Amino acid sequence: MKKAWIAGAIVLITAGVSLWSYNKAVGLAVFVGSKADAEENLATYAKDMNVKVVGKSCAETDSDGDHYISCTARFQETDGGPVTERYLECGSGAWGARTGGCKPKLGAYPMMPAPAAVAPAPVPPSAQK
């Protein structure tokens, strides 16, 4: 009987270590969330902001472990109005994560488009050679 308990404990410990290391290396969907949950949060965000989603692209999984999935979305505020692009982090729906909704992505991506190029000032004739 004692050998059965030892064997059971070894199996449980081995399974636990295997799941933990797999989750660290690849990520179990229940712990890292999914693209579908992020897209659902993106749809809720658009409804709350009263804008229409014209295009979206979300990463497959949470690559940095913050329980948010990176999404790029194109929104239109009114029919026929201008389309704006936003970089967002949307809740991944991971088990035990207290994340939900979407927030602006800060970091590598610009939050606003670059200003339009301005033509250089003309050179006065006295400065020309």
C-alpha cells in the first residue's frame, strides 16, 4: 500500500511539473486566453465607444504574459465618416486573470498618425548662390 502512495505522488508531481513547464513554454489556452475572447472584448469596446468596427486583427495568444492580447482595429464613428486605426490590448479571458475590455496599447506603436509633411520654406534669392 505504501508503494502505491509513493507511485501516485510521483505521478502527480511529474504531471504537475509537465503542465507547468508546457504552460511556460507554449501556454495552455485556459491560462493564456484566446483570440476569440479578445475579439469579443473588442466588440464590447466598440459598442461602449459608440463606433463601428470596419476591420480588426488580433494576435493568436498573449505573447507577453500580461493577460491582454494585442489587437489593431479600424473604427468609423459615423456612416461615411473618416476611419481611424487604434492599437489596443484586449482582455484574453485567461482563467484567473482579472482583465477585461480593451485599453490603448502603449509602447512600440504610435497612438496617432504622424503629422503631414510640410513643404520647406522658400530660400530667398539673396541666400542662393
